Amino acid sequence: MKNLILISIVLLISACSNRIDFPEDPSNAMEQLSYLEEARDARPDWTSDGLWTDGEFTYQVGQSKVFNTERASKKHAVRDASFRLSEYVTRDLDVDFSESILSESDSSDYINQSSMSKEIVRSISRSVIASAHPEEFHTELRLSGDERIGYVSFVKLRTSNKEIKTSIKRAKDKLISKKKSMKQTHDIAKRD
């Protein structure tokens, strides 16, 4: 009886919200597959775009795993998008800073500067993530074979390209300042 009420509620929600109908028999793999294909086809186009830049903003899509509440699902999607955006920013900056350090340093201070650049890259990444905001969500319902409801969410996270550039400039200035300070300390140590 409990399962029948649960399925009735799910079907009512589905009918009222113009969502795709759940499978009549959740344990039937073919019906589940058909439902998942319909859900995928009904997703907004941006859910499969990954990372892109459009004008003044950079966007990153995140996807959650299946959660038992919509809120938890959305939080996980934002966390996924933030992680992916952080990886993108970190990868690009790490290469840029590493090349800069190699070209400007001698072998004796490379290790110190390399670890310093990694710290600065992480700082930039955190700054960019802090400025990112969810612009749009898309949530899909899932029904497991034992008739439990779950939620999968997608998020389109947006951050300003200006904020990314500002964070990079601040970090480069900080790196240059630390390099000068290290050089002065190194020069003083040589004299003594």
C-alpha cells in the first residue's frame, strides 16, 4: 500500500509539472532505460556543454550523483562545477607560472619559487570559485528498482572573465613581489 501511494504521488507530481512519466514498473530495465533516454532528450542544451566562454563570462556545467533530496542534489552539482572550474583555472595558470619561473630563476631557488607558484595558483583558483554563481539548475527525478525517489541535478555556474583576469593579475603581482623579496634576502645572505 505504501508503495502504491508513493507511486501515485510521483505520478501526480510528474503530471502537474509536465515532466516525463516514470516507468510503470521501476524494476523493468527497458522501461527505466526508456525513461532515462526521454529525460536526457528533455534536458536543456547547456547541460552537455561542459566549459565555455561567452562574452564577459565563463560557464561551467556540473552534474550531481543521485541524492534523496533535491537540495542535496543541487549542492553536489555546484560542488562538481566548482571543482571542474577550479581544475581548469589551476591547470592553465600552473603552466603559465611554471614557465615564468623557469625562465626567470636559477636552479638554486627554483624549488622555493615552484612551491610558491603552486600556492598562488591555488589562491587564484579559490578566488575565482568564490566569485562563481549558479545561473541555472535542471533537476531530474529518478526512481530506483525498489521504488525509491532520487534527484539528479545539473547546474550552469557562471563567473566573470574580468574576475579571472583580476585574480591572475593580483597573483602575478604577488609572485613578482615575493620573488623580489626572496632575491633581496638571497643577496643579503651572499654578502654575509
